[in-house]
Amino acid sequence: MACFPSTTFLSNSLHLNKNTNQCLLHVYSTLSLNQNLRIYSKNLLKLSPTRYHVTTVPCATGSAGVGSPLLSEDTTSSLDLVKVFDLKGNGIPISELWKDRKAVVAFARHFGCVLCRKRADYLASKKNIMDASGVTLVLIGPGSIDQAKAFAEQTKFEGEIYADPNHSSYEALKFVSGVLTTFTPKAGLKIIQSYMEGYRQDWKLSSEKDTVTRGGWQQGGIIVAGPGKNNISYIHKDKEAGDDPNIEDILKACCS
């Protein structure tokens, strides 16, 4: 049986001292569906969110033409240089994914992330609506082509999957990253909920060099783009791990 820390221990460990990462990773990796899990979730709710300083990036929506008002000129120029890779290893300029079509593009935290697996299902559950509107569902993850293949095999995700080994798209879109955006009370509760729903972190993928080197602190987001390589009609930048937008907002942007 997993042994969960007390409220006092959690409060102390969530101060960003030198042991924070090890403590929290241990907590998350030992989640199980029992009474201790419920106790842990109640204790986590008692933690004050004021202990964290999280940079908030608001969700932006709106119609956009060839020159999208949602992207700065610098961001557009940066995206022009980004290349992602399909599961066969073919390099593709990222804007080609929506140049001639409309696409919902989800950016995962990393391919082993339990919250990203839940997000993949969250979006795929509405794929029939997207298909009916001629919209393509795409998922991009920071990591290797092999990691992307493993994710595809494990999740059976019905959309297109691409790898971004250099994290270039994340940097171009200025998605947030950092320990403070990863280990938050709200993110912890969402991890618990995901485990209770049957989702699991893939620790093998999570511990591979690319993810470990970056610390696993990268956050993602969701955009609705195209047709037209600079046509971005919706942007959601995750403020923290598991920061899923309302699916109705996405469907309104892509399919209405």
C-alpha cells in the first residue's frame, strides 16, 4: 500500500527547496486507488495557492486572416523556422500542418505525461465534430520520433502525431515552462483525478534523456489554425500542468 505524506510534510515539501522535485515526483509516482488517495487529495486542497507565483498567459480567441492579430510578427517569423517530424521521420515545416486546411493543434507537455494522455482523449472525443467540419486534429510533443511512436502505440490517438525534438514550436509560441508551473495544488488534484479515471504516467518515456534534461517542466497549449500558414484563430497557453481549456471554446473556434 502506498504511504502518503501528512499535510505538514506536503506543506513543507511544496516550498521550493532543494528536495522539492524528488518529494513531489515520489508523491505522484506512488498514486493508487485507495483511501490514502482520497486523504491525499483532501490534504492537497488545504495548501494555499498563494505559495506559488505562476505567470498567467490568458486564453485568446477571435477570427484571424492571413495576418493573424493573435500572433506577433516575431512569433510568426519564428514559426516559419520550426520543423516537426512525423512518425516516419519526415521533417515538415510546422505551418504546413495548417497551410491548406484548418487544424486543432494540441501541444503536449511531454509524451509520457499522464495529463497529456487525458488531454488527447479529451480532444479525440470531439473528433467526429471536427471531421464533419473538415478540421484535422493534430498533437505535437517535445521529444524524439521514437517517443512519439510509443505515445501513438499506447494511446491509439486517432489524430496526427508529430515530434518536436528541439522544442522549437514551444519556444516560438512562448509556452511557459518551470517547476512553479508544474507542481501546483490544482495540477496535483488533476493528476489524482486522471489516475482515478485509469490514466497512467509512462515513467519510461518520462525518464528519457530529452525529458529529464528539460526537467519535464515544459507546459503546452492548444491552437486552432488555418487555412493559411499565419492564420491563427484561437490560442490557449497552459498556465500550469493540466490547464485544459473549455472544449466548447475550441469547437466554437474550429467548427462553428
